[in-house]
Amino acid sequence: MISSATSSGSMTGFSHPARLRRSVLSVPAINQRALEKASSLACDAIIFDLEDSVAPERKAEARDNLRRLFATENFGSRERIIRINGLQTAEAHEDMALVLSCWPDAVLIPKVNTPHDVQLAGEMLDEADAAETLRIWAMIETPKAILNAAAIAEYGRTAGARLDCFVVGLNDLRKDTGVPAEPGRTYLVPWLMQVVLAARAFGLDVIDSVSNDFKDLTAFEAECGQGRAMGFDGKMLIHPAQIEGANRQFGFSDEAIAEARMVISAFSAPGASDLNVINVNGRMIERLHLEQAERLMAKASLADQNRKDQP
Ligand code: COA
Ligand code: MG
């Protein structure tokens, strides 16, 4: 039964509280060397992947790797997400059992098509009495998911539904639609914007798709810049070499921080408490800019904290 009551936080706009998700690195759960490296990397979040990057005959071995890793490794302030196999696959139940024993920050459901998929994942967690702090992320990577993005986001924000974040997956989407990979992503942009809009309509975070070419960092940074301009919070990454560029492109420049401080100080000046619009050096600043500035400062402070957490 899909209820219409909203969960905590704002119904629209940005997620609350602000989370830092500039760089979301995927690590194949089968790759021991990469798993060992992950806790020392400067990414904001790590997706431990049991799905596309793990061959069918090695799924159990991959689960064992994660079980050991979560028992021993400390990931500091990085968010830890486990991507399970599709809910319709034979692996999904064992993957979910692993999630419940590892207790990551979130479980990422691939190939979500409809709100029902998010509901199903939520029911699996509810049946195990998992606390609501264990969240759900959804891959938006099928034609149906793009068409249903708003309905998925709306359901995901109903009370108890746990959905926090969309991650776009263009490799699968290109395969299913026949739209080829090309610089600028011209024919994919309308779909990407639809996903961003759906996420924002219901207060979800939204992460841009991976770039497969991890050697061409100039093209990668250009794509990060495009993602930022489209409104994404960050990018899913496949290689450590991509972390620095993503953190920079989705990060907060000195100028942006100075601007945010100026807006905050303008609204805290004497006499400004009952004003909604202020003239600052010939520019109109509205109270909505104050909200934006406060959110930017909150994220910049999390970025600072992450920098300090690095070994
Ligand atoms: N996470 C952590 N470490 C990684 C990594 C990742 N995703 N990808 C590579 N590394 C490490 C390697 O282990 C290697 O470590 P070392 O120098 O200590 O030996 C170092 O970074 C350099 O790696 P490199 O030799 O350039 O690449 P590779 O051939 O080892 O791996 C890929 C290339 C594409 C196979 C690998 O990056 C990868 O599997 N990425 C993730 C794929 C994925 O998750 N796909 C599913 C989502 S789309
Ligand atoms: Mg995929």
C-alpha cells in the first residue's frame, strides 16, 4: 500500500540534512586490491558493487569479501553503500542478508523500474526490523525508470520508504535505448534533466553516471562540469584517478564561499531580520539565496571535515 504521508525533511528541493556526495566511487567487491585501497581514498562515498562488475560464478566470493571488510575496516566519514543484484535475481536475497549483517549506510538497488521496486526493497529491510537509518538508493538506468522517475521519487519520500538518492546509470540506458556514447551527451541530456527534476521535486539527492574512459581526465572534468551545471550533486566514479576532479568540479570554490558568507552576513545585519529582499551593491538578494548560501556553507564544512579525515 502506497501512502501519501511524507517522511521527515522537506517535501521538495534538496535533501535534509545536506550530505556531501561529490565523488561516489564504485569498487568491485571481487577486487581485493581495490577494496583494500578504498578506505584511504578521498572520495565522499563508496559503492561496494556486487552487481555488474562481479561475474555470476563469483558472487558468493564477493559477499565474503565484503563481510570481512566491514568487520575490520574503518571508512571514517565516507558513506558506505552496497549495490546488490537486481531484486528479481536469485542473488538478491543473499545480498540483502549480507547488507543486514554489514550495516552500510545504504543499499543501492539496480535496474529499478517502478515505485514497486523501492517498496519491495523497503519491505525486505522492514521484515528484518532494520532501523530507518539504513537507507535505499536507486539506480535510474532503464527506459522505464526514466519514464517513472517522478513516481519513484514521490513514493520514495512517503513515510518509512527510506529512499535518499538516485544514481543515473548510462551504460545500461545506452544499451537499452540505442543512444550511443558521444561527447556532450546531447541526446541523453533531456533524460538526465528529467531525473534531476524528479529528484528535486521530492527532495532526493541525485548522482550523475560514470565516465568509462578513466585515462582522459580532461574529458572527465568537462563531463563533471556539465553534470554540476545540470544540477547533480556528484558523480559515480570507476577509478581513483577520477576522485580529485569530481571533488573539485562538484566542490565549492573560494569565490562561491565568499559569496555565501556575504549573503549570510547581509541577512544577519541589524534591521535585516524582517526583510525578504536586500540591495547589496546594486544586486537584489532574496531570502531564498540565504537558504542556498547556508546549504553551500554546510556542504563546504563537510568537505573540510573529509579533507581532515584523510590519512
Ligand atoms: N576502486 C579502488 N581502487 C581502484 C579502483 C576502484 N574502482 N580501480 C582501480 N583501482 C586501483 C587498482 O587496484 C590499482 O591499485 P595499485 O596501483 O595499488 O595496484 C590502481 O587503482 C590503478 O589501477 P589501474 O591499473 O589504472 O586500473 P585497473 O586495470 O586495476 O582497473 C578497472 C581498471 C576499470 C577494471 C577498475 O578501475 C574497476 O574495476 N573499476 C570499477 C568498475 C565498476 O565498479 N563497475 C561497475 C559500476 S559502473
Ligand atoms: Mg548497470
